[in-house]
Amino acid sequence: MKVVIDDPAYTELLNRMLYAGMGTLYHWLDVSHFVAQTRLAVALLKQLVLAETLMRAPGYTKQQLKMVVRRDRAALVSAEAECKKWSVRWKGIEAAITRFCAERRVTMQQLFAMVQGLPRTIEEAREDLDADVPADPQEEEAVYQALRACLGRLSAAEDSRSTRSRLPARRSEPKITKQFRRLEEWS
């Protein structure tokens, strides 16, 4: 009688790959929702400001209308800044995933294969990103380090080639690292 059992090392690696993919995907999905929400807020505020400047509301004086328009324009500027902030973070996450996949010689589809691929929200957020903003290097490093921690350390030769691993640590622990630690506690 022949008995076939799973290799524990392979099973452990497979589980770590699942946790790495899930944790990163949840974080990326969270940021993608913020990108979509802030882009929607910008679009709505633009329409509101346009409508307020084109029409005169009955019962409002010219001075009151100017104050309302100024307030809504300030809200528009604030929403556009928030949209840029979330776009920068989103691009940082994507850059970290791309960097990690290139080092591990896997594709993004392979990394997320165990969590059924990328949700549509991430692709929709990609369309809503501000094109003129760079990726956030701190976000990129935090996500990259979380992915590495989840899948284990690289060999010493590969680690010495990574120049970004020498960046100073962030003062506070990023949200993604906390999520990965919770995932590690479950296993």
C-alpha cells in the first residue's frame, strides 16, 4: 500500500503565499475604495460649484451666494488633495507588489491566484488615479517589507542586492504590518 502525504514545507510556503496575497490585496482594496470615493467627491463638488456659480438661488443675497461658492470651492480643493494622497499611496502599493513579484520571479496574477485574482475595484481605481503623482516610497517600502516578512527572509545574497531594505524604519507601525501580524497569529 502506497501512502502519499503533503510536504509540510510546501504546505507552509503555500499558506504563507496565501496570507501574503490576502493581506496585501485587502490593503490595496481598502486604498482603492478611498481612491474611488475621493474621485467621486471631486466630481460631485465640481458639479455643485458649477451649478452654484451659474444660477442664483432664490432667497439668497449675492454676498451669501459668494460665501457658499467659496466654501464649496475650498471643499473641492481639499477633496482634490485627498484624491492625490490616495493615488500616491495606491501607486506605492502597486510598486511594492511589482518589485516583490520581480524579485520572486512570479507574476501579479500568480501572487493573487489563491485569492481568486484582483477585484474589479482595483482596476476601476487604476482608471481614477492622478497621473501626475509619483508612488509613495514609504508606502512602497512598508508593503514590500510586509510581503517579505510574510513569505520569509530572502537569502543573504538576494538581501544584499536590495538597496531599499536599508531605508530607515518608519516611526509608527503601518496598518498593513498590523494586518499581517494578525494573519500570522491566526495560523
